[in-house]
Amino acid sequence: MSVSNVKFAPEVDAHTEKHLVPPTAALTHAYDNSAAHGIPMIAVSPSQGKFLSLLTQMSGSRNVLELGTLGGYSSIWFAQALKANGGGKVTSIEIDSARRDVAIANLEHAGVKVPGEVEVVLGAGLDVLPRLRKEIEAGKREPFDFVFIDADWDNQWNYFDWGVKLCKGKGSVVYVDNVVRQLLESGIVGPEQRDEGVADLVEHVSKDGRVEAVVMQTVGAKDYDGFLMAVVK
């Protein structure tokens, strides 16, 4: 099939989401309220949110770590998946206090218990992650079954490395969003000038004996992009 058919991706998204991901009041409110508070509309799409929810259910996860809360849209999807799995908790890290407040409001509007079901931790990822590790080592927090990384792209490798360290063990999942766009925009592949200050996540992960991983390219509501998904050995 010709790549020219990619132009129909928005129509395919509209059709499939209409039938498989119908809007809910909680998720629609999270989108609308985030936009009303000036939060960039860069959250995952409805189809991506459901995909993450299904992955969480398939993996039997009970503890999810999210880097980059934004307005809490994906956090709601994770919380719903954990309920389907019999319960659990999402720990989400957000660097911006105003966004954190909006996310908490969106979560509570969706009927999610904060911080019981979703805890939104304020701070920079690379400051918070070592604290989480200490809590895990002290027995104050459970290690994570599923790690979702959707934060500043330049630190994708650092976040990934920490994500693996904080995982429960064999079978845990680390999912990094926006990997293809980062490859292109940093000049790792494609015509852009190479930004030597940005680590090549894919190359680093290929040398990481702790995991098996793959990159999947995507098209749709979020244009052309892709994610890296790794499973801890």
C-alpha cells in the first residue's frame, strides 16, 4: 500500500475513535479544562490513551510511574486501567505547579482519588526519581510495573535509565513517547543538524542488557511520531 495513504490518517482516527474510543465526560473535561487553563494540547490522543490503558491491563500492572503529568489526561487512563486490574496506584511527576493543580482538579472531577489512586508529585524528574528510589529501598513505596515517560525529550535516556532502576523486575514495562520526533529533531536521523548534546536513546537502549526493546512508528491525530517500548529481562 502506498505511503500516500497516510493522508487519510485523520479520517481513520476519527472513524476508529468513534467506534472504539467514544468520548467520556471525564476525559473530555480533562482536555477542555486543560485548554482553558492554557496548558499546551500535547497530551496523548484518545486512541493513544486507550492503547496505554490496554497495555497496562495486559501487563497486569498495579503500580505505574508517569513522568510528565501535564493536565492529567493520561493519568486518568492509567487510573482506569488499574481499577480494571483490581486496584493500584499511579505516581505522576510534574515540574509545573500550575499544571499540577489543574491535573489534580481534572483527576478529582473524573472520580479519581488523589493521592490514593493517583499521586501527583511536584518537582523536576531528575530530582524526584532518586527520592522515589530511596522510598522503595526503605519499603515505603512499591516498585513500578509500568513506567510511562512523556517529559522533556533531551532527558529521555536519563529518564529511561531511572525508570528501569525503579521497576519491579522481569516483565516490567518502560514506554517512552515521542521518540521518533526526537530522533528527527535532534538530527540523529534525517536532515537536521546533529545536536551533540542530546543522547541517542535508541543507541543507548540497544546496549542496555537490562531490557529488550523496540521502536514503533505511528501516524494519526498526533501527526508522525513513534514510541519506544522496553520490557525488563
